[in-house]
Amino acid sequence: MRLGPVVLPPVSTTPTTTRAATAGTVPAALVATVVFLTAVAPLATDMYVPAFPRVSEEFGTSASSVQLTLTTFFAGMGLGQLVGGPFSDQRGRHMPLVAGTILMTLATVGCALAPSIGFMMIARLLQGFGGGWAMVIGRAVIVDLAHGPQLVRVLNIVMGIGGVAPIISPLLGAVILQLTGWRMTFWTLAALGVLMTLCALFVVPESLPRGKRHAGGLREFGCAARTVLANRWFVGYVMVASSAFIALFAYVATSAFILQKMNGLSPVAYSIVFAANAGGMTIAALVSARLAVQVPTRRVILVGQTIALAAGVVMLAGALWWGTPLLVAMGSFFALMVAQGLINTNGGALASAEVPAHPGTSSAVLGLVQWTTAGVIAPIAGLGGTDTAVPMAVIMIVGALLSLFGLVIVARPSATIGAVSGPVTGRNKVKSIDMT
């Protein structure tokens, strides 16, 4: 998808801590800062993943225990987004954002100094919580300041540029690991955290004036969440996207062991493969976006689910009968990531279209389900140890089948025909486009 140029006004020299930004203005420096904040997750996971075997060796622990550090990080990300959004609705954006980046930075220092795997798990939980908190508030600032077409363009820029992070993060992590050790990865992340804090402090304005704040907080969120979860089609599309996440984060949790320990790739070679797979996912997402007006979205998702299921079957066959040879593992992983690019964003978009009156709540619910699902799956993928890819292959197949169930059964389009009247919603779009 080709994005046109966006003309953004210059940053005002008025101190951001003492003013509320003017709605409709989105300085280029602010867009860059939000991109930086949304890169927290790939930076904190993909830079660390190449070091999994070495962390396991240093702490004398199992692969599943190391993967639990992903679980606690993902759980923290989900909780941080869930709590941070409503809190900033009550107290404003600026200082809560700064507090989130500070917590993330301090927790990252804790990771670098961790004396045990248990301590690492707690530090990763706090790191994820601070990162998720900062991420959701950063995006809320954009929503506060931009409206209409400008909002869409700015968010597309944030997502497009942010897609580079999963590509460069494993390469950077591998270089650091090759030159020093895994702890330096976290010291590097801590330095980036300090930079994020400075950007939040001096670049991000207070975008939510006192008169626009509300006291609903988590109680109001709970009421809205019940409303969106009562929508069957929303639940179905959340299932589509979240089940795809099962395989995605099983891949993140196990690929280092499968490709490095079982197939002998070096950390640098593994990171190149990891980056190439991330590139495949990004390209697939861009192609999917370009096809949005030509091909029904449900059909694109179905293609992705078919690819993901085929990748899981091939991986399982390779693990059971051929000892998971390198080409089978690499091909299956690449196909899986391409499938993610076709499923995740489209599933989330259809879910949001089902509940247009609650965009923030739907996004928070989807994010919470996806991140907590990822956290649960990460250690399960490593239960078989470091010498088998069978659990990973089974998870790939189960994730694809659950995603397919959400699309074909829970959110089946036939159930929507004649059921909707009034303004165009997600179900109207399914009826008018996808049933042709």
C-alpha cells in the first residue's frame, strides 16, 4: 500500500507540560514518538528471542521456563493497555505516559541485572505493563489530536513505519549477542527506554484538556466491554484474529530452539531468517490492504487460514517423520508469517466494524485477548523440550482451526442476512460485499 505524503505542522516551542495541544495538529515529532512507543513490543521480544538458548544455559533452566518470560511480558502488555487507557481518560495523557515509560525503563534494568529466572519473570511482567501502558496512551494522543482523513493517514503511517521494528529487532539482538552477551540486550533496551521517557516528557503534549476528561474509568470500560462482547460477530472476528496469534507467538517462543539448537543456525543466521519472516508478514499485510477494495475481506482471511493450516501440517509431518529438517522448518515458518499478514489486521478490522459505537473498547478487548493468549501459549509451546518441534506444529494446526471456526461458524455471514437495518456496520459490509 503506497501512502501519500503527509504535511504535518512544526512542533510548537510552548512547553508541553503546561498546555493542552490544539486538536487537529499532529507534529511530525509527535508521530515519530508514537512510532517509537509502539515499537516497544517487537523491541522487547524480538531482540531477546535470539538469546533464549543462552539464557536457558546460564540459569540452568528449561526452555519452557525461559518462554515463561514471554508469558509474563505479554500478560503485562495486555494489562497495561487495559488499565492505561481508562486511567489516562481520567487523569490526562502527558504525565501518565511519562510514568509508563519510566516504569518500563526501570523494569528493563531489572531484567539486565536478573539473578534468576524467577526474578526475570517478574521484571518482564513490569516491563510489559509499562510498555503496554505507554503504547495505548501514545495512540490515544493521536486520536485526541487528529480527526477524519488525517487520523486515518497518521495511524497508517504509525503502523507502516512501525512494521520495520520486527524486521530490525532480531538482527540488532543477534549482533549484540554475538559481540557481548544477552544482558547487554536489556541494557540497550534500557537506554532506548530513557530516550522514550525524554520524548514523552518533551515532545508529547497534554492532548486531553480537563474539560474533556471523564471519571468512568474501568467501570465505564466494563459496561462497554459487556456491550461489545454481546455481539456474536464481534466475538467471532476476535476469535479469528486471536487464534491466529496462538501460532504467531508459539513461533516467537520456539523458533530460536528449533532453528538454532535443532538445526545449528548461529544467532546471526537465525535473526536473518526471523527478519525475513517478519518481512513476509509485512508484505502480505500491505498486499492485503491494497486488495481491500477488490477482494472480500473474509476471502482474504480464509486464504490466510488455509496457508496457516497447511504450514502446520507440513511442520507436523516434518517433526514426526523427518526430524524437522531446516528447509521444512524455514518454509513452514515463512508460510505461517505470510498467513498472519492476511489474517490478523483483517480480523481486527472486521471486529471493529461490528461495534462502531465503541472503537476504543473493541480495540482494548481485542488487544487484551491477543496478548493474554500469546502469554498462555508461549510456555506450552516449549513443553516438549528443546529437541522436538511437535508441540509447535500442533499449536500451529490448532490455531488455524480455531481461527477458521471463528470465521465460518461464529461469524458466519449467512446469519447476518436480513438481520441488520440502519447505518452501515460490519455485518452490513459482510452482507453486501462478502456474499457476492
